[in-house]
Amino acid sequence: MLAPRHHCGVDNNQRDTASWEALGTTALVRVADPARLPRARALLSEELDAIDLAASRFRPDSELEQVNRQAGQFTRIGPLLHEAIAVGLRAAALTDGAVDPTLGRALRIAGYTRDYASLEHVDETEPRPATARTLSVRHDAGWEQIELAGDPPGVLIPAGMGLDLGATAKALCADRAAARIAAETGTGVLVSLGGDISVAGAPPDGGWAIHVTDDHRAGPDAHGQTVAILAGGLATSSTTTRRWRHQGQVMHHILDPATGAPVESPWRTVSVTAASCVDANIASTASIVFGQRAIEWLSANGLAARLVRHDGGVVTTGGWPPEH
């Protein structure tokens, strides 16, 4: 459930909140009962370590990189990576391939070869990236060819394919961590991983206040809107963040599966709330790729969303609250 808030900031009471750098972004946990914060932080750290070892594209010892190295062969995997790949395939199926887990090779060609913190960053004042033919790669939509087995858990991807689970794995981690923290501590909890947010348990009075803006690292005074959620998840995808320079060009991390290059979208930022962080993330990412038809797609799926054009104009769908 989503509701407006009539203030423009978010309470950063450090007694109930912990944050640190993880997975190349900011991890944050907030609890309704401050006494449960140390345990909540420890549980989130465990989930972060687990998803990093299972699904990171930036560490050679991860299970995902083993799968990529053994493309063309069946590879045994653990239950967490199996779940993460299943989520990636579901995202592709729900969006007709707009959210594609097979863009690993295209991301490498675009220069996304190591953790984002290690790249040459650029800010949002620089021009939007153009679809550069020299940096694009012919990308055949091959996610339907992935064979995911459950007994024993394993996966076979075609030779030459590279998986990148990117944001869906991060959103999955947020959902898993929030559910586990609420179950094991008995307190309401909000988990944010780079602005992908999942909440579980009993919320505080008025819900969990969230300032929706282009960059999750911005403060409560940044241009945007403060809303509150009571359950589920909220995710924001943006082409103004996670931007880097490669071969003299400004790149961003949301690729067009049709070209393998950074997508050209009328939206600079899309925020969506849904029953889970995973579903919200799938919808926000797909909306950037869909472009103008995202409005119809979001409305048809009954999703509350806030879409921001490059000139700052805002379009909302599905009962997203009005701005004040």
C-alpha cells in the first residue's frame, strides 16, 4: 500500500537505522524496534554475503561466474543462485525480454567489467549517452534457451552467452533479508539496497517514509517526492545514476536488449511500488526500456508508478499519490 506524506524529508534516526557500503552500493536497514537493530544488521550482512558469492559478476569465485565460464555445459549450482536465475527468467517472461538476464557480454563491451565503485564515474549534468554503434553488440534474445534444472539444481546456458542478474538479484536479496529479519526479530523492518526497498512485519505509524528521487544517495531535500509504504516493495530505476565513461563515451547500466547498448528512453527515472521489491524492480527497469508505452503497460498491470521525463515532468499511474 502506498500513501502520500506531507513532509519532504525522511527521518534518519540512527538508533533505528544502520547503513554501509555493499554490493557496489548502499545497504540500509531500519527497524521499528531499535533494540533489534544489531541483530537486523547481522542478518542483512549474511544475506548480502550470500548473494554476492552466488550471483556476483565481479568476483571470479562466484557461482554465477562459474556458470558463465562453463557456458555450453550443465553446471551444478546452489539453491540461492537457482532462485536468482529463476527470478531473472521470470522477469524476462513478464516483460517480453525487456528485462533480460543474458546481457552479461553486452555489459562487458560497454565497459561494465568491474564493481561500479571502481569505474570512472560521471554525473547527471553530462549529456545522455548515445547509442554508439562501436560499443553495441548484436544481442540475440536467448533467455528462452536457458535450461534451469531443479533436481539436482543446475543450469545450462548456451555457449557464448553471459548471464548478468544485476538488479533482480539485488531486489531478491532485499526481499529475502526483510522477510528473514522480521521473522527472526519480531520487529517491522525496511531494507534498502541501492534504493531498492523491501519492507516486512508491522510498519510504524503512518508507514515507512521514503523519499523518491533520481539517486538514492541524495538527501531528503533533493527534487522528488516523499511517500510511505506499509507492505511490499518499492524500486527506482534511473539512467542518471550508475553512469561511467568508456572509450570516451558516457554509458549507463540499463541496456536495450535489441541493441546491447544503453537504452534511449524518454524517462530519466521510474519508481514503482508492488507486492515485492523484485516485482517493483522488474517493472521499473522494464519501464525505462519500454519508453512511452510503459504508461499503458504499468496501467494494464495495475501498478502504481512515478515516471520522470528528462525535463523533470512527472507522469503517474495506478493511484500513485499526488505531489504536494
